[in-house]
Amino acid sequence: MSSKILPKFKYHPDPIGTGAFEQGETKTCDCCGMETDIWYESPFYARKTIECLCPECIASGRAAEKFDGTFQDEYSLEKKLAPEKIDELIHRTPGYIGWQQEFWLAHCDDYCAFTGYVGWKEIVEMGLEKEIEETYDKSLNYFELDELKGILYNDGSVQGYLFQCLHCGKHFIYVDCD
């Protein structure tokens, strides 16, 4: 497998850009046994320690089925939605790495797409400051928004995780601390 045939992930559209997958040397996928130059680098919750998973084994659900694992903790979802949406998110979507426990946001009766790691500087640079001010949910994030603006740094002790609704296009952040 190479990057030219990377499967599409509904809830994580740029898994190479976010660092969920690494590219480089050829490795062997623990699930299918095929060689791949792209392998998964984010959380996989299973009893067995897995060293390498290729994108296709994640997208197809084979990895989750074979190792009885998940890529997202079912109890760390903002909402419990339709079973098929939960199944796609936890069994066929690459996760992301959080400081504590990864948490997946939902909007418009679907899970949002994880688009990346952000600090307030990145939010402003993307032109999303006003939108995030409107969609910010203190009950999820524990900080007053004005306080958060001064302490939210990408790769800092307070990390932002940017999500986008697949239906209305609005952006949301979840915040985590080390």
C-alpha cells in the first residue's frame, strides 16, 4: 500500500496531515500481513499490542474485528448516535492523540470530522475565531473562552482539537490539558 491509494475516512479526512498515519520505511501490517509504507500511529484499544496497521485494514474494519479493538473509546463520544455511525467511528476511523482521553464531537445528528490540532493562534490564522466563539461549549471544555484564548497553544499544556460538522460546516473545538 502507498499513499496513492489511501482510503477515505469520513470522520478523519486528512489522517496523514494530522499525524494519525506515518509514511516512510516499509513495514508489515499485523492484520493483513501485507507490506505498507503508511502505518497507523494513533490509539488503538485492544488486548493485544499491535505494532503496525495499514490504512486499508482500518477502513475496512478488518483490524478492529481481528483484534477485537477500537480506534475511539465508545464512552468518550459527545453523543450516542445511530449504531452504524458509532460503528464507523470506533471501528473504521483513525483516532487522534489527546493529552488525557480523546473525545469525539458530534453535530447535526452525526459525528464531526477531526481536522487537526490547534492553539488559539492557529484558530485566528484560519479565520475561525468568530465561529469558535459562537460554537464554544464551556461545559465540554471547562475553561471560560476569554481565559482559554490566553492559554491554548498547539503542542502546549492546553491543547485544542478542531472538528468540523459534516453537514453544516461549522467548526468546534475540544480542549484537553496535560
